[in-house]
Amino acid sequence: MSKIRVLCVDDSALMRQILTEMINSQPDMEVIATAPDPLVARDLIKQLDPDVLTLDVEMPKMDGLDFLARIMRLRPMPVVMVSTLTQKGSDITLKALELGAIDFVTKPQIGIRDKMLSYTELLADKIRIAAKAKISKTKVQQTTPSVLKFQSTGSVNTVIAIGASTGGTEAIREVLERMPNSVPPIVITQHMPAGFTYSFAERLNKICTIQVKEAEHGDMLQKGLALIAPGDKHLEIKRVGAGFQAVLNDGPNVNRHKPSVDVLFNSVAQQVGKNAVGALLTGMGADGAKGLLEMKNKGAWTIAQNEASCVVFGMPREAIVLDAASEVLDIKDITKHILAKAGRF
């Protein structure tokens, strides 16, 4: 089997060396070239036609975002961003995901070599996923999507639970930006490291009609509010009186993840039962599939994103195999169906 051919673009000679060492230590991938800036990278892409690009977020001559935008417009290819773990770095990284980057890894600000080398398996996994991901040209959004109407037929406390991984930041945006203020409470787990989920929630809050925030322990679930699990905690919910409250738990990783979608979905299944709606979106692996089945077995309506609209058809496929999905839908139809099912209670 041929190796995944990787081009690394970073203005730091040390980072180029470390990335090369990390990638070349894997049996199924190799660095075919490195570039100190996007201008050199542009020529190397034409010459070598790499399978995956690793791209530093902040660089001289042309920043990583400008270069990424050009790539995704002219020659779409799988890109894994290498980002600094700072507020500015997280904002730029989220913009990169919006532009079409598949995923990102963070680079430490001190102890770079040792800490980066400890990420070797993580980076390798992301490169493998990127190499198989569905890539399409960036579409320029001409108009703001219209917000849908929601009318509940009853007074039951409904909860909407959403889980996602690779490709999920844009899929979640697409689902939430059409949600009206009258929508029942929403709880979300997106696989993302600590420090990025706050920026992700802030970004969504600016573009959505509903309020979106990073969940804090003890937050009450409310209509018109979406709570996103923080990057280093599991999000669960518990019933408090007539409503529900967010519970953050620092337990071990589940399915290699914290936050884990299964943890959230299992909690919603136990606490809300048949009055819940669950949606499992794009992502690699199987996290969320068993939790979605648990929700369905408790009477909830469950949705899996279809293969055609997924960046990575991993988690939804596992849910479909388990018969955990009441229906399988294109991302553009999921909001409408969530609202229709949430309104039946």
C-alpha cells in the first residue's frame, strides 16, 4: 500500500524538522517536502501533488488563512492546521476549519520538541483521517440562512443533544444557525481540545439567533440556549425540579475522548428519555453510536448524518450499523427534522 505523502509548511525550521520526524516515524506516511512559507509551498504543491498538507496558522509573506482560502478555492486538498494554543490561535484555527481545513493540532509554546513528539500518534491519526476525508471547493455563502419556525404542541421539557468530531464545527454551525429562539434546550459535544471550545461557542453565538455558550457546571438548560461541552470535561445533564442542569465531569477519557459524545447521549437517555432528540454528525471513530442507540431505546428520536454530506463518515456509520438512527439525513435537512420531532412532545 502506498504511503500518505505529506507536505509540511511552517516558517520555523525547528517545527519543520520535528513534524518531519513525527510523520516519518509512521509506517504508512512520509514527508515528501517542507516549505518555509506559502509561496514556496505553492510551487511544491504543483510539482509534487501531495496527499495531505500540514499548515502553520501564522506565517510571513502570506498568512496561513489566506493561503488556505486560495488552496480550497483553486485546488482543494486535505489540510491539517498546526495552531498555537492561544486565544488568537484558536480564533484563527476556527476560521481555518470554516474555510475547509479538515482538522488541527496545537503546538506548545514551551518545551516544543518533547511536547510535540508526545503528539505523534494524534497527528498521525489526523493525517490518516484527512487523507480519506471528503474535500470540496469552498462555497461562498451568499445569504444568511433563514431561521426556521418552531411550535411546540405541549409543555414537556424536551432536550436536543448533538455530537460531532472531524468536520463537526461547520456541521454544527449549519444546524444551529437556522434554530429559532423558541427552540428547546440544546446540549452539544464536539471533540475539541481545551481552550478552543470557548472560542467555538463565541463564534457560533455571534452568527446564530439562539444563544450559544461553553457549558459551565450548574448551568440551567433553557429554551433558545445551546451549551457546548468544554474541551477537557465530559458534559452530562441531570433533572432539577421541572428542568435540567448541566453537569461537568472530569472522569477518564471515553472512546479516547474527553468530552465524549457517548457520555452526553447516555446522560440524556437516562434523564430525558423519550422527550429527547439526538443527532450524530460527521466524525471519525465510533463515539456517540452506542449513546445514540441508548437514546433510541429510551424512546427518543435519533438522527445520523448521511455519508454524502459528512466530511468523515465514521461515527454516523457506526450508529447506522447498530440501528441507532431513526432516520439518516443530509446536513441541510437536519435542523428542520430536529424541530419537527421536538415539536411533537
